[in-house]
Amino acid sequence: QAQLVQSGPEVKKPGASVKVSCKASGYTFSHYGITWVRQAPGQGLEWMGWISTYNGNTHYAQKFQGRVTMTTDTPTSTVYVELRSLTSDDTAVYYCARVVAAGTDAFDIWGQGTVVTVSS
Amino acid sequence: DIQMTQSPSSLSASVGDRVTITCRPSQSISRYLNWYQQKPGKAPKLLISAASSLQSGVPSRFSGSGSGTEFTLTISSLHPEDFATYYCQQSYGMPRTFGQGTKVEIK
């Protein structure tokens, strides 16, 4: 069955960078885009951006422009998100999700989440 | 950005109750509205896409309706496993945005 498996928890110091991976399996990787959503402790869901696994096109939320990079590696069916210049406000669970291609653009399959903690 | 406003922010209900959650975008989004359920410590789960299309495997007690600037998620008869937080999300424009969530708690 289709699934997304993310990399493990990360602890980073302020000013550092973090790179989280999301490995897809059980479906044709290049047929579905991947989006990243994060959730700070006790807070709601925040959309970070989207990447096409077909051609690598990206669209980032303006809040993260210049600080985030999403990439895709087709041979390994893996998508990455890198966030730089971390602050304590970036402490959150980071989720990847598959984007349904049939016009609704809903997020139908989610990874298990990666906890990123930013602390000095 | 399209702002998504959910109401109520939280509610207390009993097993068997009918529950309705409303989502109002700041502009018309046609039917590009999706609903998710999230339980503590878990990833969100897609319940309904395109305002009213129930995802495979989601119980029929869940339903969605609406278009334009007002949408509702209804649970016809609350089950114990339905106590969770529900989010609406628009897929009409970039950036994609979520409502602030509605926490459904046990009365």
C-alpha cells in the first residue's frame, strides 16, 4: 500500500540547518506531488510548500522563502526539505504528505512526522 | 492569502450526538475545500475532499457540504473514536491554508 516514511527526530542549535527526508513507496512516485506541513507544539497545521516529483518545480509559502529548499530524488523515491537559520520558533513536527492529482489537491497520504527541536 | 476560519474552536459532545463544524474562507473557493481529522500524536487523516467527497474507508456518518464561502463538516452520530481535532484546508489558491482547528471533546 502507498506510504510515506520520514527520517528520525532532530535536535539542532539556533542558526543551524535541518534536512528531513520523506521516502515514498507503494505507488508511482512521479505521479504525485509532495507537500510539507508543520505543527508547532499545541498549535495548528502550517503549510510550508510543495514540490513536483515529476520535474522538481516548487512553490514555497512566503513565510519560508529564502530559508527553505525542497528537493526530490527520483531513483530513491525520496523528497527532502531543508530549513536553514533555525530559531526556537521552528520547533515543530514536520509532516510530508502526498498531493492528490485529480484536481482536488487534497493531501491523502501522510508521513508519520519528524520532530525537530531547536534549542541551545 | 486565503484565511480559513473554523467555528467553533472547540466543542463538548456525547456519544451519539450530531456535530456540525463550519469553515468560512475569506474569499470564494468554489468547492476546493478538504477536511482532516487529527488525533493526538498522529498525522492528520484526510476525511473529505472537494467539499463533499468522502475518502475511501471513512465512515458514512461523516459528510461535507458547502461551496464558495461557507462549508460544513457533519458527524451524524458521534462515535468514541471521533473525538479528535478537525481541520479544514483550501486548495483553491497558493499558499494552501488551514483553519485553526476544532477540537471535539467528550462531554
